[in-house]
Amino acid sequence: MVDVLKRNNVNVIGDGEKTIVLAHGFGCDQKMWKYVTPALEKDYKLILFDYVGAGNSDIAAYDKEKYSNLHGYAEDVFDILDALNLRNITFIGHSISSMIGMIASIKRPDYFKQLLMIGPSACYLNEPETGYVGGFEKSDINELLDMMEMNFTGWASYMAPAVMDDSKGPELVRDLENSFASTNPRIAREFAEVTFFSDNRKNVPLMKVPALIIQCSEDSIVPISAGEYLHEYTPNSTLQILDAKGHYPHMSKPVETLKLITDYLAR
């Protein structure tokens, strides 16, 4: 138990009877939830953690083979839930963590009460032959990975303003850039490759846990069509479109995002 909690830098806050696990997205860590946790911890017990390679996780625990696909990250979620003896939890995942949560819920649905997905995508690549729009061409992803490999700091400076709604001021962009830049470059690049080349569309119809899909009105990473695809093929799902722009509404528009979350949880 101690090793798991240290490995993933697990923190438990709040005194509520119901449990919410907050799972951060690529390039981030648990600090990205700081804009919504003060409101949630009043009524819920919150589980915060860092994926291996992010934040204050134990980087020595990183195993390239284990984390070569999203199932390795899903196994870590199970480890955390087992270490804390948690079941029937609400899982809130941002971006790729939505798919990690989905994979985990398909494997062990008894662990989960519901999934809330912020900016999720089952597949980031366009597929002209089927008409699926994921938002990226393969060449786009390869260029992104090359930039990360050649100039990681430059990639962080370029990426942060492109994915964050900067209308709220430069502080959020700077926070995100610092988060990107603080991750281990090798691990970040490998996680990016796993993330952007993942295709979880075949898993979507298998998810039986109720799901809320939260989509921003404009998102340079995930087009609305990706959220609509998930809603169409995910059983027992609800799709909500935010006025917020960018890929990080829990940071840029926490009040609007919180309202959708709390309204859904109150049902």
C-alpha cells in the first residue's frame, strides 16, 4: 500500500462519504485540479494522484513496456483503489484519462459508479475512409513528437498557448507551460505517442458505467465531433457542451465546469 501511494503521489482530501478520483491528462499532474477541488472537497472525499513520470510520482517506477499502452496506466488506477480499499467510485478524467478510466471500467465495472470525461477522445487521428474526424493527421502527430524530441522546452512554450484559453490572462498559460516543461522529456514523449496514436473506438460500446461527456465549444485538441462520436456509441451517456474554449475548462472556466459536474452528481 505504501509503495503504491508513494509511487503515484496519492493524496486524499475532503470528508465526504462518496469518493471522487481525479485523474489528470497528458503533460499535467494533480495540481491542475486545484481550481475545482475547493468546491468538491466540501461534499466528497477526493483522491488525487500523479501518473508515473508526472508531478511528484516515483519516476524510478516507470517501465517503458508497461506504459507502452493505456492498460498499464489503468492498472495503476486499480492499484490505487485497492490500496485505499475503494469501490463504487466516481472517476473524473481529463483528456486521455477519460479513456484510461473507460478501459478500467470495462475491465472491472464494480469499481466504478460513474465516469465523467472532460475533453475525451476515443481516437485523435482522422480516418477519411470512414468519415471519422479525430482532429489530427498522422503527420501532425509525428511533427509534434519530433518537436518534443528536438526541443522539449520549445515544445512546451508552443503547446501551452495553443491548447489553453488565454482570454483569462497569461497566468493559466504559464501554469500549463511550467507543467509541460517539468515532466521528464523522455517519458512525456512516450506518453504523448501512446496518447495520440491510441484508438479506443472498439472499446466505447463495451462501457456500461454511466458517463458524462464534457466537451468545450472550441478545442484545438478534441473537435466536437469526437465528443459526439463518444456520446453516440457509449451506452448510458450524456453529452454537455461548455461555452468554455480550449482543452482545460477545469482551469479556464472552473465555475461552469463545476456546475455540470455537480448537477450530474446530484441526479
